[in-house]
Amino acid sequence: MKHARLMQYCSEYWEEALSENKIKITINGIETLCDRDDTILKVAKKIGVKIPHLCNDKRLEPYGGCRLCIVEVKGVPRPLPACTTPATENMEIITDNDSIRKLRANLIELLLSNHPNDCMRCERTGDCKLQNLSYEYGVDGSRFEGEKWDLPIREDNPFISYEPNKCILCGRCTRICNEVVMAGTIELTGRGFNSMPDTAFKKPRTLENCEFCGQCVSTCPTGALTDRKGRGKGRSYDLKKIKTTCSYCGTGCNFYLNVRDGKVVKVTSDTDAPVNQGNLCIKGRYGYDFIHSEDRIKTPLIKIGDKFVEAAWDEALDLIAEKFSSLMKKHGNESVGAFSSSRCTNEENFLLSKFVRTVFRSNNVDNCARV
Amino acid sequence: MPAKKTAKKADIKDLVIRVCVGTGGLAAGSQEVMDEFGSQLKSHGIKAEIVKKCVNKTGCRGFCAKDVLADVILNDKSETYQLLTPEMVSRIVEEHIVNGSPVKEWLVGPEYHAFHDKQTKILLKQCGHIDPEDIDAYIKIGGYEGARKIFSLEPSEVIEEIRASGLRGRGGAGFLTGLKWELCSKAEGSPKYIICNADEGDPGAFMDRSVIEGNPHSVIEGMVIGGYAIGANYGYVYIRAEYPLAIQRLKIAISDARKKGFLGENIFKTKFDFDIKIKEGAGAFICGEETALIASIEGKRGMPRAKPPFPAHKGLWGKPTVINNVETLSTLPTIITQGAKWFSSIGTEKSKGTKVFAITGKIKNTGLIEVPMGMSLREIVYDIGGGCEKNCALKAVQTGGPSGGCIPASHIDMPVDYESLMAIGSMMGSGGMVVMDDTTCMVDMAKFFLSFTQNESCGKCTPCRIGTKRMLEILTRITNGKGREGDIELLLELGNSIKLTSLCGLGMSAPNPVLSTIRFFRDEYEAHIRDGICPAAVCKALRIYTVSVELCKMCGKCFKACPSAAIAWEKKQPAKIDKGKCIKCGACYEACPFNAIL
């Protein structure tokens, strides 16, 4: 009886689901429903099936370059990439078996055969997708010894270090630059074994050709692109990651401040952030020098004569209250106003507006709303 | 024989001289030959405008080995001259045109007729006959009749006709053209596009170039038919910039077709608009792959993308697009005029019609041929191609260009069609056919093709970018005499994995030359690795040069040629090579006039 009711429930569930233009697919024996245009990778992720990949980033269009996400689909004679293949009705997918593992291992070996494999001194050790895959599949590149790239590290700008030798040509940097930032700073250049991401005519990155948003760094799965300012200051596992909201403008991007010994050493993306999905601009990613700057103003300053003199908060606030009160008494409420900064949070801006309207009883309130 | 003066007047009316001025002809000096014909006729007192009328340029007729070729048609009697130079023209004009007796020793021989007689020419029929820069010449032979005819049909009827003909794409994959059109015509989205893929890149293949150079209007007509069938008002021709003559002729043809109302608005006085734009490729082999080609037209880096979605659903600018090869498109007018039934009567059950092949390599009659699908390889190589050069033994035939595979001589009787070629591990490809004899080293040959694909890989996917590089390194090591036990197995493992995991057709087929040569010539690989011998004596590093004492005439030429002082020689003494000092450069081998260096 119980079983029959369950069956009925299931069939009703499927009918309802199917009527909403959902389709049924099976991944590793798990039946699930998905939208018609969902890729296999997306559906697998949703139901908790892990498929390895290097060139996929949810901020980017599916690419199908690294080939690691290949899966077997029943009735198809060759493996298909999960990241670009859309699910179709009644598709039956196997994501892991001996032959797939062997093909993936081969691909990892090929990548490692043109990689310095200097994990011991690499910035990304512990946070490197290629390293993890090499560990998981138990392979190195030694079977396919041959020519390796031997190119110098490129540090032609203050923010981004580029070690071409560590590049695996996943194209994430070039795609984020062109699809998301639309800056067109870098693109794949050259052909065959010598193709690599680079600027036009291999020119150094300057403000003429690059926004220095560091988006390319944020998506690089290996140590090819790293934040220059944070190099040598600690690897991922040494750093405490503190999630915060950017204080530069009103957009409210989230990111992680990476802190070691009480000092911010770099900023990393939070790809789950609701506002920015991990995307940042130059200020959010690289404009954190002020935090530990010697010149940073840490207390209020009161101008006495020609000079600013450090003061306590109470002292400063009392002075402001006194001055505002006397001005309002003398010239009326409309004679004062407030101008808030877009570097304040929405809540702070709201408070100021409320304060001016209710305490000052003035409508003179504005915000720069720009940086 | 009539008197000289009267003969000249009567004959000139019916005189036609056709000189082959395709790229091959031009390289052999056909423009000079044509000019010489003109000036010689003028010097015989014939008016300039008549000379202009009767001296015609045509496209390539296929037999490039004998260029410059020219037909002299006098009173409906055609004679063909071969290997012409401008110096020969005055005698031909004097003896043949003026006096009526052809210069027999310069006429084409039996191999010219053997080369042509076994062919079935549909596509190349008019190449070599009509002036490609004259739209009226094309119209005169029934050109644009196919395009005119389709407007009395519904687009779906046109698609059905092409479907019924069984025509398959001539670019390599062999997808049914009618089916491709149907998918695109049913796809949602507007506007739709039709693209002509003229980015012919296989080494040694030049059929698309020849068709465009010899009969550009057939391509335009094919595009009009395709455009009408799928509902596209715009067409692109994606053509390599390395084909300047083809581009020039296509431009002339497009502008002439516009003037006649065959392109532009309300073509053929119907309500249908259709126009064509030429997009010149920048010289990347990969741009022949349809999704890379689309990216290139869109102004992006030419890299393939994953399919699905197929271009028929999401192609150029994200709109439904059909991409057909030059050969496919220029076959269409004939199918429309002669009917699907006629076309499908040619060829085999699954491969219909004819296919153009570029036969090159160690074969007597190199050139461009068109044969019905299913013709045996033997007929192609021996009857049309005339067999191997110097009567050497045939070893293998490579079909499908760098992506194809080798067919060993033991399979010479196999039919040449899509299925049979796939079954043997090769492919039709664009129709390259390289003939190899026993002086070809199969390992070296595989290395050559693989180095081509490696250089032309776009770099997008891992197996093609690094995998082919590693295979190439292993092959190089083998040909350098440094092969190791297990190398063949490594090549097989890598090759199969590249085939399975690559993104596009280039990577999927790149290992074919290696895999098929291992399949049929594994012993050659083993000889290189285990015995340190190159059986075809091609791989220099594996050669050991010795002097045959019997053949040596003691001239000392090898001694003088040797750059590493490895040869000891004194007057009246046979030379001797010191193996320790020999750098295997082969200079002595080349220098010896008596073939005494072995």
C-alpha cells in the first residue's frame, strides 16, 4: 500500500514537472529534472555530482577548451564535454568510469608536460586546480617529456604578474576580459603549441590598454596570473579570509580581505556575492593600500588657526553640534545641509538623510554618488 | 588545300583559341602565351577585335602537369597543345591556323586522353571551356537556368529535390546537404545566412580554387539556389586571401551578376532579394572549420566552438546559417536543371554524384580529376593517374589531406566513397590524394602531416594543442634514430585519446595519418626503432653512408663535397667514409655522379 502511494506520488510529481517544460535526465543513475537548455555540468552541480573542469567559470559562457569535463552519454560513441553539451530528454550520463578517468588522466598529463611543476615555490600552491587534479588522478607529465615553454615572468605593470609557463590555455582570462569587462586587453595569440594569452603585439599592460581590474587574475585556475602586490606574502592556506563590502562606491560589491598577521595582503573574489558575483574593479581589488597607510587619518582633526590638530571623537562631535545649532538659530534651518559620500554604506546614507530631515529639519541633503 | 589568303579569311571566323589561365597555368606562363597568340594573329593582319573574340582565357582543366595547355579550334576541329611557351606560338599560328596542319609533335599525347576519358565531369565540365570572366559565356551554356527554375518551385520543393539527389557535403564530413538545409529552413530566427566555404587549406588540394577560377558563376548560382531554399537573403563567400585570382574573378562575377539582376533586390524579377559579400580569410587552416569560420567572419579569433548548437540553429551572428563548400554549391545548378534522379544515378548507394580529387605525389599525371563516387582506387591511380612515376611500386595513397589516413597498396581495389574511406581509417576530406611509392618513408610522411596540423591547431583544446605536439616529438625522435621501445604504444594511446577528446574535426582527425600508418606499416616503425633502419632510406639520421668499391670511379667529388672531412680519398683510390666523422648530411650522396655512395 505504502509503495503504491509512493509510486503514485512519484508519477504525479513527474507529470507536474514535465508539464512545466522540464526534462528528465539521469546522471550516474540519479534521475533528475532540469530545464531544456541547462548544460550537463550545471545539472550535475545542482545534484551534487562533481565533474572536474578547468576552463569553466560561472561568470563566463561555456567554452569546452580543457576537455576535462568529458562524460559518457548513452548512445553517443564519443565522450562529450559536460560544460557545453545541453541536456536532452531522457539523456543518460555517466560522469566517472575507468575509460573516462583514463582520458582525463591523459589530458592532465599533457597539461603537466608543458608546465614548470614548481609547486614548491608557486604562489598558488594549495589553491591550484591543476595541482589538485594532478593529485586526484595521480599523474604527472613525465611520460610525455618534450619541449616546454621557457618564458620569463612578465611584471610589466604594478598589479598583475604573468607567468606564461604556468598557463594552461583555458582562456578564462581572455574571456573574462572580453565577455565581462569588455576591455579587450588580452586575447589568445599565436597558433598550435605556441598559442598563449597576451596583449596586442605583446605590449606591456598600461592604463592605455588595461583597466587593471584584475578580473583575469580572479579567474585563473593556476599560478599563471597572480596579484603582484600579494606575491610572497602568503599562500591561500596562510591567509585568513574576511568577507566584507567594498567601501569605494555605492554598488556594494563583496570580496574577501586576505589577512595575515593583522595585515591585508590581498583581495580575492567572492563568486557567490549577490551583487557582483566575484567581479571587481581596480579600486576594489587593488585599492587597499590606504588601510595600512602611514598617512591615514585615524582621529578627527580640528582646525585651530592654520593647523589641523588631532582631537577625540566627542570633542569633534560637540564642536559640530554647537556650530550647526548656532548657525540654525541665527540663519534658520534651511541655512544648513549635509553632503554624504558614496563610500558610505546605504544604511549610513539613509541615516544621514533621516538625520538632516528630522533633526536639522532641512531638505538640503545630497550624496556625491560617484567616486 | 585552298590558297593561303582565302584560307585565312574563312578560318578566322571559326577560330577559337582557349588558353588555360588558372593559377597553375599562369605560373607556367599562360598569360604570355595568350598575349603571343594575340600579337601573332595581329601580325597576320587580323583585326584586333576579332583577335579579342577568338583568343579566350579559360580556367584550369585539371591536367596541370602539362601546363600551358591550349585548344586551337579551327572549323569545329579541336586540337590541344601542351607544354606551350611563347616561342612556340608563331609556329602554331603559321602552320596550324594559317596553313591548316597542326604541329603534331606539340600536341597532347595519349596520356592526356587517358587522363580525361575515365572522368565524369559535372563540376569541372565548364572549367577549361568557358571564359570565367564573361557572364554571357556562362549563360550561353545554360548557366543560371537552375536559379531561374527554382523560382517556380516552393523552397521546400527545392530542399526536397536536393535531398532526393543524395548530395553530401564535399567539404569533408559528408553531411547530407538537403538535410542541413531543412534543419536551417525550419530553425527560428531571422535573417538567415548562407556561407560558401572557400577556405581551402589542405596541402595539395586546389579543387575549390579551380572551380572559382574556372567557373565562378556556378558558385554564385548555387548560393542563389541555397539562399532561396533556406530563406536567406544574404550570402558570404569566405575565401582565403592566398587565392587572389579566384577573389578577383569572383568579384567580377558578382558584379556582373548584379548588373544582370541575378543578385541584389528582386532577383530574376521575383520578390526575392539575395546578395553576396566576400570575406577574405587571413590564412588560418582552422577557419575552414565551420564554427571557426563563423567566428572569423564575426571579427573574432578563428577558433571552433562546441556543437551543438549547430550553425543551422545558431550560426553567423547567432542566426540560422548554412555553410556549404564550393564544390557542393557549384554542383547544385546541375542537379536542379538535370534533376535529382539523374544525379543520384551516379555514384554508390550512399555516396552520390561525382567528387573532385587533387592527385599529387609520386604519380605520372598529377592534377585535378572528377570521378564518380565509388570508382576504385586502382582506376584512379593507374588508369587516370598513369601509375607511379619512374614505374616504381605503389606503396600507399593518402586521402583526406592532413586529417586523412593512408591506404596501403594492398587495398588498391577498394571503392572511393565516404563509407569505405571511413572504414579504412581515412576520410574523404576535401579530396586531396597523395600517391606514395616505395621511396616514401611512412614514419616521415606521418610526421609531415602531423607537423602541419600541429602548426595549424588553434590552441583552444588541450589534446590538439599539446597532444599533437607530443606525438610529433615522438615521431621526430623515431625518425632521428632515437626511438624507444614502447613509443608505438605511446603513439597509439595518445592518438586514440586525442581523437576522442578533441573539440573539433581538426583535432579529432589529426592523429589519423599516424594511426593508419601504424595500422598498415607497423613494421616500418619497428625497423626505425629496433633496427635503426629506415627501409625507404629517407630518414637521414638513420642512414649509414658507404662507398661501393665496384661503382666508385675515384673522381673525388664526394671528398670535395663533404663538409665534415669524413671522406678519405686519394687519386686513383676509392673513397672511404669515416662513420665516426660522418654527420649524415647526404652531400656526398648528392655529389656522386656514379651512384656509388650507398
